Amino acid sequence: MFRLLRTFILVLFAFVAGMLFERESRQETCEAGGGLWIENICVGVELTND
């Protein structure tokens, strides 16, 4: 039972770390493109993925 709980906690930790990493990446991309980052939304510029 402890193994299952430990696995769940590790997976949860990895998921949260990935979400935080992706959020920071999007914020940096927004600011590098001249946009304004307001409440998890990039405002003021159109960004394209080339």
C-alpha cells in the first residue's frame, strides 16, 4: 500500500513541476514577443509558432 501511495505522490509532484515549468515558459515567450502577461493570459501581441 505504501508503494502505491509513494508512486501517486511522485507522479503528482512531477505533474505540478511540469505545469509550473510550462507556465514560466509561456510567460517568457509572451514577454519576449512584446506582450503583457496578465493573470495567466498574454495580452497585446499576436504570437505565432513558426
